[in-house]
Amino acid sequence: MTRFRLPAPESCERPRKHSSISRGWIGRLTFLFTFLTLALPHLAMAHDFSAGDIMIDHPWARATPTGAKVAGGYVTIENFGNKPDRLISATMEASKQVELHEMSLTDGVMRMRGLPTGILVPAGGRIEMKPGGFHIMFLDLQRQLRQGEKVAGTLIFERAGIVQIEFQVDAIGALGSASGGHQH
């Protein structure tokens, strides 16, 4: 009986010497893929804005029920400069009028007052706008704010000027923003 030896197809040939290079690239690509898989969700949640020495950390607002005409907005503002700045105004595309407010507890009664001169952000300091304290009041809403959406707006500073931002809309009763990973 005669045996015939057929040549191996190209796909079955032994790997060439450059296969160790291929394994190196596979390792690098695996590392890169893993890194991006872990890092991108955190980057996607990052919701920071800045202008000059001012850093604006995760602006957010509470969702509103249908027909509501007011809503609250919150943010943390840090001033990395050596001169104070002042938040003097704000805007939001879904609101005709915006005011800066402060809530305080006086003699067991919660009071809210407008801050027509704005909110001072001290040099090297920070302010936290959160429920029960400083906040942005959106008046005469033109539409419902729905949980999960982002709404364009601005913060206006004496020194840093106008900063374009987006308010992340969280749940109606939110006490702090859950979407940004911060507790305000």
C-alpha cells in the first residue's frame, strides 16, 4: 500500500517566529480593553465644568411632576484662585426665570430667601448648593423636568463670566445626586 503525503493547508502551518509579537499585542489590547471598560463608565458619569479658577461639580436638578412651575437646582462650586468670585445669576433652558436662594432654619421654622446680590465663592474655598441650603430656583417652568435627562443652562460669575453647563435631572425627592456618584 502506498501512502501519499499531502501538503498541509496554509492555515495549518506552524506559527512563524513573529507569533510571540502577536501574543504581546494581544496582551496589550486585552489590557487596553479592560482599562477602557472600567474607566469609561466613570468618565461618562463625570459631569464637571470649569472656567478660569472656578470648578463646577455635577449640576443637578430634581425631576418635577406634570404641571409644576418651579424646581430646584444644586451644584458644588470650588474656587481655586486667590481672589473671591461671586455667582450672580443662572439660566436653564426649561425655565423663564431663575433666582439664587438660601434656605435656613430659624426658631424651628424653615425659611427661604432670595439672594439678589448672589453667592460669594471665597478664594481657595467652595460652596455646596444642596437641598435645605443654597440652591438655584427655577421659576415659571416651560415643561416638565424628567428624571434621567440633561437640561442646558449657564452659571454666571462676576469674575469667571458665563459658564455653559448641563443640569442632570434626578428623582423628584432626591437629596443628592445619585448619577454623578457625589452626595451633595
